Amino acid sequence: MIGIVDYGAGNLASVHNAFERIGEHSEIFEDSKLIDKYDRIVLPGVGSFSRAMHLLTSKGWKEAILNHINDKKPFLGICLGMQILFESGDEKGPCEGLGVIKGKVKLLNPSSYLKIPHVGWNNLLPSKEHPVMEGIKENIDFYFVHSYRCIPESKKVILSECDYGGKFVSSVSKDNVIGMQFHPEKSQPVGLKILKNFSNWDGKC
């Protein structure tokens, strides 16, 4: 079963509805002690890096999520949920992240004629293959809403990039963990295809 983490900073209904549309049962849950009930976890996120980490830490989610990941169960982080997989973020002051992926999260730095936040449709530039991205063709647009970018230490974790006045990392993967800066739940049929792939993924690459 798919568990959608409700830690107080996520766009939960749209993610839940997206799984329902593809015939996959999911539950929104707000008690970190129930995480073992689910064989795969989705961590959505909206707002600031520091507030999200405060909520995750104060409500017991940090340890529960890291245990889930260490148990090699599939994990998907969406938007801010991808960013907090990293070691640290600069939003509203330096803040420690989950540390699953080595690297930092910093403000976007596009060309001067482009606005921050980056809002709207943009295509992915694949860096490697992954089961969750199977059947996803190049030059297909996905929906983005963000002001910060992930900067991993190793290029090996980069699943795809995006160009917004300069390249930034749009998705990452490491073992049983995958993160997406874009919103698959808002990206129409191609986004639903990704969620379907995640629903069937065994956490191996």
C-alpha cells in the first residue's frame, strides 16, 4: 500500500487523487508510528526547507522516514519533498536536511530576464534510465513550482535536468529513493504514468 506523509507541509489531496485515478490505493496518514504499514512512501512538500525540517523533526517523521529508506522500501519525494532529501538547504537560513543524498539546496540563479519562482511547464533532459521513468519520452513538459534547486555532490544521482536560464537538477535517484522537483500529480497523463511506474517499482535499479 502507498502511504502519503501528512506532516503539515504537503499538497496531499492532489497526490492522493492522482493515485486514485490510476487505480492505485493510497492513504494519507499523519502518525509517523504507522509508517511500517506501508510498503512505499510518498513525501510531498510545499513551503520552506527549514519549516518542513522543523515539522519532520518535531513530529517524529525524520527517524521514521530514514528507517523506511534504510529498510530498502521505495520512497518518492516531490518538490520540497525532494529537496529535503539533501544534506542542507539555505532557505530562510542554513538548515540541516535528511542527508539521504549528499549535496545542498540553493536559490535558483536563472538568467536575469527569467523570474523566480520558476512556475509552469518545462521539459526534462534525461541523464540516465530508471524504472520509474520507463516509457517517458524526451521533450515532454512537466509542471514546476519552485524557487530553489538541488546541487548534488555526485552526478551519479542525477536522473534528469531542466533548463530555465541554465540547467538545474529536476530529478534524482539513489537506490530505493527517487526525488522529483516537478509535480507528477499535476503533469497530466505523463505524470500519472510516472506515478504508476512508482506504484509497481520494487525499489531496485
